[in-house]
Amino acid sequence: MKCLLIASESAQVLFYWTDQEFEASLKHRFENLVEQHRETSPAFEDSINTLFAPLLISCITLNEKISDTYTSIVSENNYLFIVHQFGECTYVAVNGDGSESEDDLRRKIFVLKKIIDVCFGLVTLDTNILKKKLRPQDTEQRCKVWKMLQNLLMTYSHLREEDQSFLVEAVERLIHPQLCEQCIEFLDRHVVQQINSSMERANEEVVHSFILVHTKLLAFFSSRNASSLRPSDLLALILIAQDMYPSDHNLESPIVKDLENTPVTEEVYAPTLSSGAGGGESLEGGSYMSQFAHSMVQVPSSHVAVTLYQLLDAFTVLEAKLSDGQELGSTSRIYPNIPDLRQRMDKFIKAVGVPKRQLQSAWVEFKNKAFSKPDTVKSQELLQACRNVKSQLCLLYQQYFLQKPAGDSQHLSVNLQTKILKIVQEKLMDWKDFLLVKSKRNTTMISYLRDFPGLIHFIYVDRTVGQMVAPSLNISEKSTELGRGPLASFIKNKVWSLVGLGRRYLQKGYTTLTFRDGDYYCCYFLWFENETGYKLPVIELPVLSDDSAPIGTLTGDYYRKLLRYYGKNHSLEVIKCFELLTIHLGVIPTEFVIQQCSDVVRKLWEPSRIPLL
């Protein structure tokens, strides 16, 4: 698979394509330009802009003139084009070899948007600043930015094709409660506390720390003063960790490789828990490092970020309402919390100190227009004043959080990181082989076959916390639970197809899907429960348009929005959302299949409640 990402000169257009045929057509059209300059040449970028100009101009014109636009195009040579606009930025995805569908390309566009949000934070709310970040003037720096985004998108594409957790966009926990709890305690006492008490931490504070085994989460710890991480953010962090340190299965221990040649059993060797560090044996190479050791830190100015987020959110809402043409009239009618916003903004400007002159000027201009007599200010002028304040807030965010740090004062010292990494490695040394085995066979079907005859595979997802449980799908030519040969790949394709079909029906408002597929019987369920596990009544879910954000976690946090939607009529209850996908042998009677689905959920309900924090 090829992935080439180019930001146009205005950085308002992002191009993405994944097949060699399309690149070959570009090479033919621009002679040797592709090979000579690749994606670093301004001439190449301009040529791409020229090639896509008719598409973009027509798209923008339709949108501006009649508030309508196309989101997908199939050309005469069967090239598929997907176009989506986020504010003033247009994303274009292209495929010409038939390897990706419209849904695939649209999903990658939204994932790319999420990646950019994670990489650049709140400055994405201002198009002009985002232009400069996506297309730095320095050619080498520009190439680095694009390469980073390309690599992250390609890592996501690979994980989505191979890893069930990225297929359903939920975090998979390694199921071993005793070890998980001990590791959480270890992260608290020997990682977070030790770093935060060290003189080498340069005034930074570790607030989140987690241990991964490949893409599976072993333990996660957050300090008391840390903001909570959404499931989408944690999944994005796992994606970044995998991109930085890709899992190299060729470097795994001999025990894992030997396991492939032995019959599957439910018992796996696990060492005795110990409170101290393991032996002094050192670990070499980046493979082990990639599987264990990740922390997030906050700089001394982190408290500013929370207020900036709240203020930017308020001004974004206000801008949207003014853009819709709503006359100000009474300011509180447009934005009921405007008095509170005024008070918080005044307080914030006093608190930020030196870098506030331009922000203060923009804020004074907005106040003069917003709180003057309604007939003396045009709505367009107020809209521009609102945008000026928003831009200055984004610039302030950039100054605090996106500028290159001066010297070594803004990140943990290499010596401190190395020291902590060694502590974690020594702690988990005795567990290394066991964890690598568990990463391949975290949950197996063997423990379910006795109680659920005919059940081939299932995926159970707690969408409230963004965690999943599913039997491992080890697709290799060696022996697996599903035997040798193409059977494992066949079942995997069934699972991937069922997930896609379930999403399409959920998009249409259906929460239940059951059907017979050849020799198999497939089911998909989505339901809501209260905190005690009582199943709540089914409601009519909103039907999404074809050009809406694809259903998922990284593509717009659909389930978080769904929980808020359902919770409107259950304000006094804690609402939880769950999904279940199952594949049974087709010979099993339908009534037994439905009963088994209910029993599987009942069995999984307790084990899935492994503490996250």
C-alpha cells in the first residue's frame, strides 16, 4: 500500500492516495517530476494543485452558491475520489486500484483529521495557523511534518487490517487482574512518584503512565490532578506508540515461537508475583522498549490549556451562531452564558501576563461591539471580531505548547527517562515471555466452547470506557485454534465484514442485526444499561447521512455522542453502552444462538470490569 500526503500551497487542501497506479498516472502527466522531487518539491505541489483544481473549484462553488456539494466521485477510469471539508480545509482521498471502498477512504480522512488534532492541538481551530503548521516554509521541516502524518496514517491502516482493537476502535486489556493491579501500583510508586520527586524533571509533572504489550494495554495510571483521557485519546496514544516503536514479531522470545508449534491449551506459564525488581539482566534492542514504557507529562503552564480549551470552545460556538446569520440583538439570546464568558475572559487575560497585548486588543474590540447598542454594530463586524479573539487564543496556545522548547528546560532529561525505563524493564523481566504469549492469546475460545457449543468468535465492547474483549485471531500459516490453512483467514474476513455491516445498519438507526451467511449465523447487538447492569429500553436512534462521520471512536467519537443522546431522557442515571458481535455455526438453531449471545454477555460482564485507573 502506498500513501502520499501533500498539503497545498494554501494548506487548505490535503491529498491522500494509496495505490501505485494513481502515482504512475501522475508520473506520466508530469514526466519525471514525481521521481525527481517527490513530495518535497514546491513545483510538484503546484502540479498537484493544478490537477485537482477543477474538482476543488466545483466543490467549493456548489457549497457556496447552493449550499450543496458532492462527497464522492467515480471517474471514467474508475478512480474513486472522496472529498470532505472541515471548516476551510478540504481533504481529498483517491483510490484507483479498487483496494479501498468509499467507506474506507472516508474513514481514513476522519482518522487523519483526528491525527492532526492530536499533533497540533487547539491551533487546528484557526485555519491560518494550521496552514503554517502543515506547510512550514522550510522544505526539510515540511517534509518531516508530512512524513510524520503519512507514517501515522499508514500505521493506522496496518493496525486496522490486522488488529481487532483498531478494527472496532476500542482498547484491548491484557486479562490478568492480579498482574494489572500490581503494575498500576508500580506505575504510581516507582514511575510517577519517582519522576515527580526527581530534581531532573525540569519542573514537569508526569500525569499519565501506561504499559503496553504491542497494542494491548497492561496497566494505566493517572495522577489525581490529571484530566481524564477519553477512549479516543487513549487509542490515539497507542497508535502513536506503535508508530514510534512498531512491534517486531520476528524479535519475540523463543517461547512465543515454540508455542505456535504446540497444541493450544488454556494454561500458560505465569511466573510468581514479586514485589521487587527482577534480576539484573539487561535488555537490548528497541523491541522490548516499544512494548513497555510510555508516560505523558504536563509542563508548568498546563493549567492554561484547560482555560484555553474552554474559552476557545465558547468562541467557536459563538462564531458558528454568528456565521448562521443570527442577529445579535440581545447578546444573551445568541449565547446565554455571555456574562460568564466575559468574566472568565477578563480574568484569563490578567492571569496570562506578558503575551497578552494582541489578545487584549482583540478582546476589547469584541467587547465594544458585542455590548454596544444592537443597531450600531453589523453582525459581520461582530463575527470578524469574534474570529480575531479566537485567532489570538490559538496563537497563545501555540506559544505555550507548540513552540520548540528552549534548551533542555521543557522535557524530561534523557538520563531520567533511561533510569525509569530500566526500572520498568527489570520489574517486568520475569514476565516478559508470559506477556508476549498473552499478547498473542489474550483470550482464547477454548474456555467458551464447553458452555457455548457452535460459537466460533465474538467481540464484546464496553463503549462507555472504550474497552473490548475478544478471542485472539492469530492469522498465520502455523497451527492456531482454528487449525491450519486458510480457515483462520476465512473467519477473520467474516469478522471484518460483520463489523462493517453492523456499522452500516447502525448508521441507519438499527441496533440489532441477525442473518445467516452460508454455513454461519452472524449477530450484532447494541444496547444500553444503567450502572447496576439493568438493560434499558431501546430507543429510536438518529439516522446518519452518507457523508457524516463514519461510526467509530477515532472518527468523531460516535459512541460518546450516542451516550449523550440517550442520556437526555435518563439524566438521573449513569448510562452505559455495549456492543456484541458473534459468529456461530449455521446448524445451531436460531433460538439457541440468541440465548447464547445473552449468556456470553453475562459471563463477560464481570471480567471486563478490570480497573483502568
